[in-house]
Amino acid sequence: MLSTKLFLLLSCLVSVALTQPKKGCGVSNSDLTKATNILNGALCKHAKDNEGQSYEIKTVHKVTKPMRPGLLFKMNVDLSDKTNSQVVNNCNVEIKSNSRTGKSFKITLQCAINSEMIIIFYNP
């Protein structure tokens, strides 16, 4: 009975761990939240600036915090098209600090489907 409960508990823990985004070296939960908030804000700005191109984050696969000046986060995410949620595009994202105050950002998206690079300047 105890071994069955232990097995179920471990199975649940493994399934939860596999569905969580992978965090890289030095990435806390607050860093993960900050990175996704910056990317969401930038995607909203991009949608307003470019009518017809509207994306939302579907899945965050990985977030890392490289130790390079100005580079805040590197991410791997799945973005879905808001007009057709069936279209999912895997993208590598870089979020760089665009000023000395750290309040404006340069977000670069390199996506698999269209392979074009999207650059968004975002000042929340």
C-alpha cells in the first residue's frame, strides 16, 4: 500500500516537472515572470504596430539568463497566431536591455516557420 502511494506521488512529481519550462542557470521564478511579461508586452506592441500579425505565448520551453552585459534573457517559446491558434511557431528569443536605466528593451525573435527575424523595441 505504501509503495503504491509512493509510486503515485513520484509519478505526479515527474509529470509536473516535465511540463514546467526549463530554467537555465540563475533564472528564478521572478526572472521567468519578468521575461514572459516583457515578451507579452512586446508582442502586444508588435500587434498594434503591424496590423494582422498578432502572436501570443503558447508554451515557454526554456529561459536562460546569460552573463553578458545588456543581454537579459534567452528564451525558447512556442507562439501561436491569435487569428489562427492552430498555427504554432517555435521561436528563439533574445531580450536585451536597450538603455542604461534598463527600462526599455530590444526583443529579437527568430522563428522556425517563416525564418524571418522580428525585432521589437519595447518601452513598458
